[in-house]
Amino acid sequence: MFSSRPHPWQQDSSSAAASLQHDQPPERPLRIRQYFVDASVRSRDRDNMDFGGAAWCTWETGQWVGRGIALGNAWAHRDELSLQAEIMAIDFFLDEALTKAYQLDVFVVYSDCTFAMYDVDAQKRGQYRGPHYRLLKDIGEKIEELEDRGKSVVFKYIPGHLPPSPNNYQAFGNHAADEMAKIACRASMHGKTEFKGWEKSLIIYANDGWMIPEERAGQPASTAVWDRNWG
């Protein structure tokens, strides 16, 4: 029986930060960073085959940076593939979090997929009984490793496809992650044809400010400057 308590992403992320801050020396401020994860699944016209892409991003040194992962194709139900891609985006983000654990104390992760976050939470409580058990077990182990190192991973829900505005910083992050996932998905269509981790780095340079939270909210994506680093 599932608990009726609020899910972690429905709670105020400041509570986790406050509990960690209590354990920090007074001279060391808590180091918090927001990350955004998303996924994209599309069908190729010529054979109706589904392809997936996943991505995470964060605002760093004046630009959105992150990684898009071309997942390849899969013979699976489209909805099931979409959920798996969303969960894989979280898994790939956690790989990054483990490399940044020495720099940060709290990782706040925004996702527009409540099903993915629900499955992560259910696995952590030992209540997940679905097809993505092995992937979610891997996610749980990575979160546990971060927690063992004194870090906190906080999941938060962000509605997808909201128009970016100066008062909604998170909408910019969701939009950036969505664009990165779409590019990774298109790379799947034109590259590898097996469903496996074909990783390629992607960096978005917001040189003209269209995705910079403080400036020019709502500008069309066509004004963006992209650096597609597919190797």
C-alpha cells in the first residue's frame, strides 16, 4: 500500500538544504545547484521506428551547459519508451552529480515527468514492481552513494513547455533540457540503430541571451546560437 504522504518533489526543497546547513561549519555556506532533466522520443517517417534522446543541463558560467545522450531505437511501446528515456535522463544526471560531489552539497533536480520521479521514489522505498527495476536500482545506488558522502538530491516537478519569463527561471531550464533532448533524439535517428548508450556531448551557448534567465524572455528558439559537439 503506497503512503499518502507528499512525494519528495511536492515538498519545499529548502527543508533538505536547511537540514544539511545545520551540519555545516558556520564559515562554509551551503553549495546548491539546480539541474534540469528531460527526454524526447520521435518516430522516423520512413519506417515508423521510435528513437529516443535524454539530457540534463544546468546554468553555469553564464550559459546553459549539459549533456545530451542519443539512446538509439527500441522496439517498445511509445509510452513505455518515453518513460524509460525520462528515467535514463535522471540516471545520466546522477553520473554528473557524482563527479561534482566535491563541489556541491545539494542537487535540486527539476523534471516535468511525475511518473519518472514517482518510480524513483517508489524504488527508494522498496515498492517498485515495474519493468525498469534494474535501471531504478542503479539510480537508487547512486543517490545512496551521494547521501553517504553527505550530499542531498532533491527532486522537484516543473510543468513542461511553459513560456520562459523573467519570473520563472525554472522554465528556462526545462526549455534548455528539452531542446538538448530533441537534438539527441535526432542524432539517434541519423546515427546508431541499436538501443544502447551512444553518448555524445552537447553544450548550449546562449550567446545572444535568448535562454539567459535575466534577459529577453520569450525570444524564439531560432535566435539561439548552438554548438553541437557530436565529436
